Amino acid sequence: MDDGLEEIRQKRMAEMQAQGGQGGQGGEAAEKQARQQEMKNNILTAILDQKARARLNTIAQVKPERAQKVEMMLINMHQRRQIMGQVGETELIKMLEEISKTEPKGSKVNFDRRRVTLDSDSD
């Protein structure tokens, strides 16, 4: 029974290595990315209070690029020691407003409807 279990384990390991990106390079990159994400989450947890963290997570659901900008801004401020204590929800809202002022507005479509001069109903 142990031989069958060992054989299944070996097959599974071979499958995982094949999916991992030939030789484990994909696994290393995924592991590095996971470590960076964990570090980022730890920093954000340390500098944001609970309500601000919840708001940032909600924004990440709707506009991930805006949430990433705020996260990077917060991490940079933390590394430069510009943040003393925890950032509250009101400070986070102010940061979001600053970012939204600097972002270009979306394109606006204007419809120019022209009336046809040769209208059969006007006769």
C-alpha cells in the first residue's frame, strides 16, 4: 500500500514541476511575487486602520489601478517616514481625491445631430 502511495506522490510531483514552468523557474517567480505581495500587505496593515483598509479593498474591487496607485503612494510615504501612526479613513479619502484630480478624465462623446433640410413633412 505504501508503494502505491509513493508512486502517486511521484506522479503528482512530476505534474507540478511540469506546470511550474520547466525546471522550477516559474515556481521561483511565483514565490518571489507572493513574498512581495505579503510584504506589501503587512506594511499596509501596519499603516492603515481597519476602516481605511476596508475602503481600500472596496476600491480595489472596482478600480484596481487606482487602488494600486494609493497602495504604492502609502508604501513610499511609509518608507520615507512621512507617515506617523496609522492613516485613517479621512486621510485615505483625501489621498483618493488628490489622485482623482491628477488623473485625466475619460473621453466624452458628443453627438451632433443635424436636421435634414429636405424634410418631406415640412411641405
